[in-house]
Amino acid sequence: MTNIHHGQRECTDLAGALTAFREGAPVVLAPDPRRPGGGCLLVALETLRADALSFARRHTHGLISVLLRDRQQQGIHLFLANDGDASEALEPALAAALPVLLRALAHDPAGAQHLASDVGAPFISLSGAGSLSWPDSEQVVSALASCLGMADAALICSLFDDNGRCLQGDEVAAFATSHGLALLHPDDLDGDEHALPAPRVQRLATSRLPTRHGEFTMHAFSSVVDGAEHAVLVWGDVDGHDEVLVRLHSECLTGDVLGSLRCDCGTQLEMSLSRIAAAPCGVLIYLRGHEGRGIGFSHKVRAYALQDDGLDTVDANVALGLPVDARSFDCAADILLNLGVRSVSLLSNNPRKKAELARAGMPVVRVLSVVPPSNGENVRYLITKKKRMGHDLPFD
């Protein structure tokens, strides 16, 4: 989506800015002609890439600042070119430590200060500059971070030409075009026409999760819409990758935990984890609140009772006055976007999951079936899913 403004405004790219910010790539912020100051670069700290940091050093004379939500820490200045020459390469150890240090600032500024001391980086000092040098930066960073469910923290630096003069006006747009960077104007975030979509998920916590399939990184996400907390298991590095192997798994207490034979959920969960662990990278999103295809546990038990009396899984829900499938997968798409996934190879037998991911902006390159062996208890259920719900299953 490119927004074209009339008059003296340059062409800006809000969608491109969102993508770049999410992926830790630079975004060019155009100056507001009504205020002092020139153009600047913004890069999200949470996903900061090493190449983005190198790019910033080359074009900002090595003086880089950090904007953080914690106002007491705001205005940390990073003098990355200790010898005064930003064109020279950093020492290898320092170059490797810098991206780690800056990403740590996004969530743990105090810990990052200790990390700086540990790596012997003499370039961090507190100052009072903060966002005063860039009057619109705080608003822009907060809006982008809120929209994407990311930490409200960014690397920020003024743009200079080869003579050390700050880039102004049309020079900023020309710089963005010449380097293929998204250009954003503070006014893009004002008014209904350019309103950012409200974030639907928020990343709450992260830890490692050793399993019998291997060690995953586990994230806790919450839905802003309904408050449900979802478990997300990540295998390998998925940020910025295409065709990431993904399983959207709906919560099923009876199948996943209690070993029920009435469904195929528990077996599908194990098969999916095994296949993801055998791939270079992948994601399993365990979607809470999806019990019984979204009708809840007690209604699911009532539906089971009706199935014992002869109804199939579809008619049982209808007889209870409930939807056949009340699930939404929008939250899953937002989680994948938050993780930086570009496109997915989807582990699923359900064509609706592919359609909903694509509608929510997550491309599905291919769909891979997950077909566990049937048993006498669930074969009728599986046939119903195929014939009445369109699932890709080899049962007649």
C-alpha cells in the first residue's frame, strides 16, 4: 500500500514501513517541514539485523541513539565509531556483540548496560537528548511497535551527506529511493485515512522448551481481542524466512492430554512436532480457546453425548444450537507476522486454515497433509470431517 499525498509531500509507503520495522530493517522518517530537524533512520531494536546496524553506521557518522519506552533510559547514546571514523569496520568481537546488545535493550535496558560492560564496549553513555532531536520519532516508533505487537524501542539516527550535513526535505526522499528503503512521514499516522490497524496479539514471555523432539523456543502470546493466551513453539530461525513449516493446532484437552481415541488431535500434534523438528525451521501455534472447534469444553462433552446417541460431529453441534466451527485463525496469522515469517508451508488437512491465513496477509505456499492412522472410535468422525467439512483425508 503506497500513500500518495498531494502538494509538497513526498510519496510514502506505510505498508513497506511496517514490514521493514517488523523485520529489523531501516525505515526512513521524513522531516516535518513545520518543525526543526532533518530526516532520520528508524530500526526496531527487538529484531535489529546486523546489516541494518552497519548501514546506519555508514550513513550517520557513527552516532546512533536509542528510543525506549522507559523514559528514564531514553536518550542513551551509542558512540559506535570509537575512533571517530564510522566508515571503518568495528573489531570482530565488538561487531558481533553490538546487535545482541541492542536487541537486549528492547526488553531489558538494565541488563543491556551490564552486557555492555562485559563486552568492554565503552560507547554507551546516558545523555539528555532523547527524542528532542527528532520531535516526531517517539510517536512514530510507538505507533509502529503497537501495531506489530513489538517492544516500543528503536534505534534512531540522523542522516548525513558525505560533507557531514544533515539531509533535509527532498534529499531524504531521494535517499530512501536510492537505497530501496520505505519512507514514512509523521502525518501518515494521523487521521482515519492512514490509521494503523490495532494489534491483535502481544508477545508476553519467551523461554526454551526441551521436548522429546528437541529443544524449541517457546513464546507466550495473548490475544487483545479475547484475552486468550496461546503457546507458540519455534524451531530454528524463522525471522525473514519463506516457506516456514507451520502447524496451527487447536486446543483439545481430551485428545492432546488425555489420550482420547475419539479424535485425531493428539496424534496430529505429535506428528507435527516431529516433522517441524526434522525441518530447518518451523512453528507450532497451540491455539487456546479452540476446544471443540471453538464451542468450549462443556459444550464439547454435550456434543460427545449426542454423538454416542447417533449424531455425527456436525449435527451434534447444530442440535445444541451452536456453530459447526466457531474458530478464527486471524490471531495465528498475526503471531506469524510478529515472528517475521514471510510465507508458510502449512501442516493441515483443513482448507479453511489456508484460506484464513491468506486472507489475513500470510501467504501459504503449499499445504502438507497430516494424516494419522484411524481407529474404531474415530473413523466415523474422520469421514464426517472429509465429507461435510471438506478436509483432505483418505477415508471413505
